Amino acid sequence: MADPSGTELLDRLHDIVGAANVWSGDAIPDEYTHDEALTGTAVRPLAVVRPANTAEVAAVVRWAGERGIPLTARGSGTGLSGACIPRADGILCALDRMQRIVEIDLDNHCAVVEAGVTLDQLDEALQPHALVYPVYPGETSASLGGNVATNAGGMRAVKYGVTRHQVLGLEAVLATGEVIRTGGKFVKATTGYDLTQLIIGSEGTLAIVTEAILKLYPRPAHTATVLAPFATLAEVSAAVPRIVNSGVDPLVLEYIDALSMAATTANVGLELGIPDAIKDATSAYLVVVVESHHGDRLEVDAAAVAELLAQLGALDVYMLPPHSAALLLEAREKAFWVAKQNGANDIIDVVVPRASVPEYLATVASIAETHATWVAGAGHAGDGNVHLSVFQRDDAVRKQVMRAILEAGMKLGGAISAEHGIGTAKKEYFLELEDPAKLALMRRVKAAFDPHNILNPGTLLD
Ligand SMILES: Cc1cc2nc3c(=O)[nH]c(=O)nc-3n(C[C@H](O)[C@H](O)[C@H](O)COP(=O)(O)OP(=O)(O)OC[C@H]3O[C@@H](n4cnc5c(N)ncnc54)[C@H](O)[C@@H]3O)c2cc1C
């Protein structure tokens, strides 16, 4: 272990990245001590180091490895599972100086980006080329490295899948300080274990990602948004496969329960003009976004969706004007902040098979009632990803509720986290509820990558 007074530690880190890129003690900004998880506790590490390139990351990791000092990678700190909270006896390796878009390859339709590039930065760079990187989690200040490490998803997953479907290759620093490249500017290779996919979603516990090769798509010029209130969630869920089957290939298929709709639209000052009688009869809304390269084709698709929703029992169907549509999606993206402002004590991002969403939500309602807990939510209905805010101030009761809700999702063939990851926030539930044989295998994988357990120890696994 390093000298906790830090002289040797700081000297060595200064040698590697320059004194201006190492912070310690009170010089560490508060934001580097936590992420956005509601239940995490901020921790001040021995030092924050901000390398400028892969060689510097490798030198930091090699040195930390030799000294047995824990190292936690950080992108933008927007994570919701406490996964980038550093350790008091460790180093936080912030990738936020590595923001170079190395290449936009127009012929291979891919972008090569350094890990600290944010979704916003990439999107801005792609717009002039009429291209898009389609993974769209609600917080676009997140880094691509963080997206890779959490296998980020978001509203467009129903059409484009999640991060693991859009990453072609990685450059990563191993716990030894060795640098590997996985995959490449191609979609297929059958050359042994798929290390790209193993590193994606590993929450900084297997390697530090320094670069990613991402798939790009032509950016559709036209989108339309259809909003449909339904009397029951069962009807919302029944509508989802029908819309998918209709062939319109929706970009977004999102459900928002009536309570969340009221709170989130009020937050962005959006008045949708829905009559009170309809609002009062509504238990959930379905938001369908379709996109197209051709305006006339889009109109046909949007009209088909509207007609189908009416046939499927929607109380009414609204074709939103572009400004209201943009505000509604923004409201949905900001749902987390609204829940936080309103005192949410925990959040859930369980995934279940999409046809099981109504059964799942009925079970959740019953668990909430039994424990006198308030639960509200929205979700990516198209892919069965349910986002819930849990309001229960008593920690012991909250944990019982969390455990019961997560377990109910698993019993329906789902998983504890669809996109936020396990981190430290969901770890106790994960270790208790996950198949022990799978956990044992994961521990062996971790040991193979990181035998001295220096990469983000305590996250995901003990
Ligand atoms: C309002 C809001 C809405 C959100 N909506 C969504 C959503 O719709 N879908 C979704 O999936 N997520 C969502 N998130 C969660 C969050 O934005 C994602 O988890 C995102 O991928 C985190 O990226 P980051 O750069 O902030 O990572 P961080 O929070 O910095 O880190 C997250 C994890 O990744 C690791 N990590 C970071 N960079 C690297 C690297 N270069 N190499 C190895 N490991 C690394 C960290 O150690 C940690 O384990 C939302 C968050 C907020 C605040």
C-alpha cells in the first residue's frame, strides 16, 4: 500500500500526468467524490488523476497495480448505481481530458472516440455529416467510456438496441498496464472469446476503456410523436407488440404512468391540452416516436400508428406538434431529477419480458401497498425496461421493498438492472438474488482480468 500521507503517490502521479492533472485532499472537487446514485455516500480518494492519453492511463494503472492501490475509472459521473464512487484508499482515474474524436469514418460508417467524449460532443460532430450514433440514454453529458462500462441503453433501445449492439471494438488498459485492442471496423469476427462484449457492462472492474469504435447510421430528417392515454397499463402493454408488428419500426415506445406524467410535464412547463375527463380516466400514457428519411413516408407511418392506437383502446390519440414532442421527451429524460426533487429514496431499472410488464407492475403495486411505500414510474415499454422511483424514508423498509421488487422482476424471467448497472447501490441485492454458479464464474473472470483486484474493487462483486 502507498504511503497514506501521499508523498510518493503524488510524486509518481505528477511524473506521469503533470502536477496540474492530479488533485488531492481539499483540492478534489466534490463532484469527483460521487455519482448520481440516490443511495451512495461520497468518498474522497487519495488522489484524482486525469490522464491525457492511453499511455498515461497505462502508466497510472501499471504503477497502481505494482503498489496494490485500488483504481476507479470515472467518465462524467452521471451513473445511477454508485459505480464510480472512489475508495478512500484508492485513486480516481478521471477520463474527462480524453475527449478527442479520433475519426469519423464515412466509408465504414463508424466513429473512433476517446473514452471521455460525451454523447453531446459526438452528436454535435456527427450532425454536419447527417449521421447519428443512436444509443440515447437520458443524460447526454455521459461519456462514451461510461456508456461502454455500463452498457447504457435509453429510449431508442427498442429500435437500435443498447451500447453493446453498437460498439465494434475497444482499446482498453488491463490491470497489468498492458494495452489491448478488441474488435475493429467490422461487424463480425470469430476469433476466440469476444473481449469487446466482456468488457462492455463490466463497470470498470475488468479494464479501463480508452477508446471505442462505434457504429453510425444515416440521421433521419423527420420524426413524429404520437401520444395515447390508456385506462389501464394492461392495454398499454398489449399495444406495444402490435405497434412493433405493424412494421413502422418505432424509434421510441415509452410508457409514463399518470402520476409521473403530471410531475414531469409540470417540471418543464408543458401543457399538452388533454381534457381533464381523459386525464382522470388515464392510468398510463404510451408515447410512440417514428422516424423516417422521407416526410411523406413519415406521415403515413404516424397516421398508421394513430389509427392502431385508437383501435387498441386508447382513450384518445394526439399527434404532437414538434415543440411539444421535444418537450415531452425532455420531460421524460428529466424524470429522475423530478423524482429526486420530490424526495425519492431509491430508483429501480428492472427489465422483464415486455409482455410481463402489467403483471410485474401489479406485483410492484401490491408490494408497495404492503409496505406503505409510494412507487411511481415510467419505462421503455418497447423493451420491458421499467423505471421506478421508490419513496420510503425508513432504510430497513426501503431495502425490503427493493429486494421484493427486484426479486419479482427476476421471477418473471427478468434482470435486476437493464441499463444502470449493479455498482455499489444494487450489489447486496445482486449477490443475494443472482444464480450462485453465475456469480462464481464472474468472480473467476474478474480474477483472470484483475488478479490483484485493483480495478474498481467493491463494485459489482465483493
Ligand atoms: C438524468 C439521468 C438519466 C439517465 N438515463 C439513462 C438511460 O436512459 N439509460 C442508461 O443506460 N443510463 C442512464 N443514466 C445513467 C448514466 O447516464 C449512464 O450509466 C452512463 O453510461 C454513465 O456514464 P458516465 O460517463 O457518467 O459514467 P460514470 O458515472 O463516470 O461511471 C459509470 C461506471 O463506468 C465506469 N467507467 C467510466 N468510464 C470508464 C472507462 N473509460 N473505462 C472503464 N470504466 C469506466 C465507472 O468506473 C463506473 O463503474 C441516466 C443518468 C441520469 C443522471
